[in-house]
Amino acid sequence: MKGICLVLLTVIFKFGVLHAAAVDTVDVYSNAMQKHIKCVVIKPAGYSSGAKRLPVVYLLHGYSGNYADWIKKVPAIKQYADMYTVMIVCPDGAFSSWYFDSPIDSTMRYETYIAKEVPAYIDEHYRTIKAREGRAITGLSMGGHGGLFLGFRHADIFGACGSMSGGVDLPGFKTQFDIGKRLGDTLTQAANFANYSVTHVIETKPAAPLHIIFDCGTEDFFYTINHALHEKMVQMHIPHDYIERPGGHSWEYWANSIKYQLLFFTDYFSSKQ
């Protein structure tokens, strides 16, 4: 009996090892910033033995975070990569880049890095769908701003975009989260705070249609600006999925939210095959 149990456990162990997502940590060189930056790449089960090109979801961290946040704090994303047969890429957006090219600091060029350099690296080194129809981008908090900001400004790269608890309207937070360090003086450079906000960026509709999802907890300090963004999109006739549910600005909320967003993106990818 012990021998049978040992065999069964060995089979289960081998199956789990052979059929589980693999995680790479890679250095992606940024020509724009002249430095190497770390990035997590999650490959779904069967990637190594398959030949099919896979879609990619670019998943951004929040203010004060880094490239390893998602894999450490929501390890279930490895299972979701397996479940939906997608690659998940978690690039580093620095402590407080807000995912744009700073108009006052030429060393902070994270819009160029995330929207152009990282996808180029991933497409070169991994078996991906090398088209906007195979790419989505989303993130939490600062990364939620980045997901929508980059999605709208680079719709030629990303076919779908999203946000979780995103800081989507910057003027109300000028003195917080290092936003002033990235955009300048609140008086002489006040226009930057509006121009670099998602709420302004959506006014220039991209030529290619975007599939959009964003959500926010009703107890989140970013709730009001997310609800206002939803209403503005409705008024502008921008198709999108918007969800608000109980929750605050927390990893408990984001660990739940990412499940819905990955399903949304997977449906989008499937519709383009």
C-alpha cells in the first residue's frame, strides 16, 4: 500500500512540475534610459514543448512597488497564466514613474520603455503574437494609470487595456505620490498635471478600437475619480467595461480584481484568433 501511495505521489509531483507555469526574471535594456531593468515573465504550462504563439498581458505595479510585486503578493497569477494560456509580463516602472516620459526629467522615460522597449524585447525572446491583437496592458494604482494611459497613447501596440484602482486624474494629487517630481511646478507647469492624466488622454481617441476594462473599490480613495472617468467615457461614447465593488486600496482587492481582468483579456484574444 505504501508503495502504491509513493508511486501516486511521484506521478502527481511530476505532473505538477511538468504542467505548471514557469517564471523568468530577465534584464531588459532601455536605450531611452541607458540602463538594464528587471522584468518578470510568466510562461504558461506547456510553453516549452509547444509551438503556438501566445498573447501577452503586461501587468504593471503601483507606486513604491517593483517588477516582483505581483508574483510575490498574488502568486495565483501563475495558475491564471496556465488557465488562460497567456503569458504575463511584469515590467518595472520604478518607484514613482507614473509610466510616462517625464517632461521635466529626461532620465525618466518609462512610457517609451514600457510601451515600446519591453514589448520589443518580449517579442524577440519569446514565442508571442507579434501584433496589437495579442497584447493587453493593465495594472494597479499608479499602474492602473499606466495601463489606460499607455493603452490609449499606444493603441498600435496594445489592443486592450485596463486599470485596477487607478490614479487616473492627477491634478487632485499634485503634492502626493511624487507626481510633482515627475510633472513639475504646480504653478508654472500646471498644464502637465492635466495633460498627463488619463481623464485628458481619452479625449484623443485612437484610430484603432480599444477593448477597455477598469474597476475600483467603493472604499478606495481613488473611487471618485474612477467613477467620474466611467461617466466621461459614457458621455464620449467610448465602449468599456466598468466595475465597482466593495473594497479598498489593497492587495486583497487587486488579487480578486485580476481574475476578472484576465478573463476579459482572454475573451478579447479569443475573438481575434
